[in-house]
Amino acid sequence: MASLNILVISFSNLKTDARVKRHVNFLLNAGHKITLVCHDAEEDANIMLIPISPLKLTLVKKIISSVLLLSRLYSVAYRYLYGYQLRLNQKFDIVLSNDIETLPLAFQLKGQAKIIFDAHEYAPRHFEDKLLWRIFFQGFNQYLCKKYIPKVDKMITIGEGIANEYTKEFGVKPTVITNASAYYDIEPRKTNSKKIRLVHQGIATPSRKLELMFEMMNHLDERFTLDLFLVTPTHRSNILYLQQLKEIAKRDPRIRFPDPVPANQLINTLNQYDIGITLIPPVNFNYANTLPNKFFECIQARIAQAIGPIPEMKKITEAYRIGVVSGDFEPQNLAQKIQQLDAERIDEYKANCAAAARVFNAGKNEKTLNEIIDSL
């Protein structure tokens, strides 16, 4: 494949946005020249970084943008909310646009370039569990999707459920590129039958209801411990939520909050545990169709899964026999599934992760992305 000049746009911090960071690394591995527009990223001599600050809304701006959104003046509202003034004096072959909010900017900057749109979520129902979001932003996201998605050259997303919904609503069939992490050739740790270590890693967001795992622990005996590796939050509501979680967890000495570990140490750290816990209630469409980083990280770490019945996670877990799936999202029911496990069964699930790890890894996704770029 010839070296191309590729613009990557993401309204996020790549120090914590694992998906975009992985894709940038795929492009670098293929020898492409990368210009990266984002809020922040680690320094890299091979990348031209153009940092953009998250737009801060004063009270007056919030009032004006609210009026624009309620009046359905969406194009004006977009300029008000995401009005980055960028002039890039170079020509690009490809623009990789992440999430619906970046697509108008991608079309503004593309010139003759082809656009690949990466939908990390199903945008029209992103936070449908929140009334204010539905009032102000659901129609806005629907507008952006209708206007821009039919114009993109290729589209990718994280899983089949979200891909099928985009096809149904907008007539574009995205290619699935999962959030799978890099392949690790490691051996599982043998389970200690007297101390079974549970783990959860990710972001402390109120809508994920992480406190359900504390309730789950109430139904497990003293063999079980739970560690939560939670990314240090920056948003005020997330900071408060993490503080609340730590306060609640004080009631159970088996629950701990180890310091977050760097991304390149995470898989080896998880390998020291026995079961990865994912109990995210389907409060919105995206949660109901999630296929998160943490799921694939546990596979690569060769630890068992204990999850709620999210369809795509359930399908993989049962097909490869790598863990247990609760019948619903009630904490006591997942606890019942876990309580029935002995060390031998957990070790069997761990061993089965080897086959899944060879199928669900970043190397397979890198090949898929390269094929998409080559086709353009």
C-alpha cells in the first residue's frame, strides 16, 4: 500500500481514548503520514498534532445554544457548539472522522479526500436515558446523521447491533471493527480456590451503575474479592460519582480501588485476577449493544468473564465458553452464577480464552482497516 496523507479528527483526549489511539497506531504501522486533530495526545515525532481545546460554554452561550437547539436551527447550533476555526494548508488522501460531532468539520477540511466515518456509538440514541439530552440533542444528532452519513465513503463501528441500526435508519452498512486490544501470548494464572479475585476496569460514569457490583458482592462468600481500576475522571459529575463509590465501598473490606495502571501494563495486571465483571444495565441503546474495551482486555488477559446478558458479549462468551452470563441484570442473579463456580471451572474458562484471543485482537482489526483504506 502506498503511503498516504491521512487526517484523523477526534473531539477527545487520546491519552484515554483507546479506540482512536489504536487506529492511529494502525495507520502509522502502515507507513502513512498522520495529522491528528484532537483535544490532547501523547507526543509522537511521527504525528503532526493539532490540539483543539474543548469549547467552554458560558451561561450566556448555554442559553443561546439551547434556544438554537429547541428551534431546530441545527446548522447554526453546530457552529456555536463546535465552531473550531481550522485552516490546514495541506491536501489529504483520507480523513478518519470519529463520532458524529466531527463529521461536519471533516467535510469542511477534506478537499478531495475520501472520508471514513467511525461511529463509536449509535448517535441518535446516545444518551436517550437522559431527559435533557433527548430534549436538546436527540434531534440534533439525528440531523447530523441524516445530512452527513449518506455522503461518507466508508463507515465503521464497534459491533453488529449498532451497525444494523445505522443500516436500518440511514441505509449505510458499516464495517465492524471491534474494540479488541492487541494480542498477548500469555498463560493464565492458576486460580486459588480460597481467594477468587474479581476485577472491573473502565470509567466511573453514573449511568453505568457500578454500585450494582457492590450489591453483587453482598451475595458472594468470603472467597471473593473485587478490585476496580477506574480511570481518573475529569468531569465534575464523574469525580463526585467516584467519591460516592469509594464511600459506599467502605462497608465491604473486600472491595478495593487500586491506582489505575498505564495502558501498556493493563493486560499483565489483569492476568493476576480470575474473573472480569461487566454488569452494565441497558439503560440506553448503546449500553444494550455495547462491546467494550474491557471485555476484550479480559480475553487477552486470559481471565474468565462474568457478565450481564448484553447480546454480542453473550454470544462470544457462550461460543468460546469463557465465562458465565446472567439471565438478567440483577446483581444477585449474576452473583448466583459466580457463586457456583469452583477453581477448576474458572481455570477451564481461562484456558478457553486462548482461542478467543486469537480471533478477537487488534491485529485482525488492523488488517480490516488497511483493506478499507486500500479500497478507497
